[in-house]
Amino acid sequence: MITVTRLNGKPFSLNAIYIETIESFPDTTITLTNGKKHVVREPHGQVTADIESFYARISLLGKVKVEEEYDGE
């Protein structure tokens, strides 16, 4: 799950696995696989970084990269 903030200031969590697209119109709009859209305060880059961090935490992405960083490579 990632935590993002609605335009009205209320935070909520999304399951990042269901995110299909992230767009900036200029507000960041997240579209889920079911077609539902959420407009959030966070910039596109921050949402993308949060998703990558979530994937690494659940071992879907980045486990090898994290291990390489500890080895000093």
C-alpha cells in the first residue's frame, strides 16, 4: 500500500498493485485497473518512487538491487 493525499488534504492508502497509469494534468491523476481515478497532491515522481519502494518491500522489485547496495557495488 502507498499513502497519498487527496486535494482536500485527506490522506488515504492505495494498493499499488492495482495502479495502471499515473498522469499529470498538472494535478497527479492515478488510474486503477478497474478504471477508478484518484487526483492527488503528490507529484508524479513521488508517487512513482513510493510504488517502487512498495514493490521492493514486498519483494516484487529491487531485492537484488538492495543486496548489491549493501555489498558496496
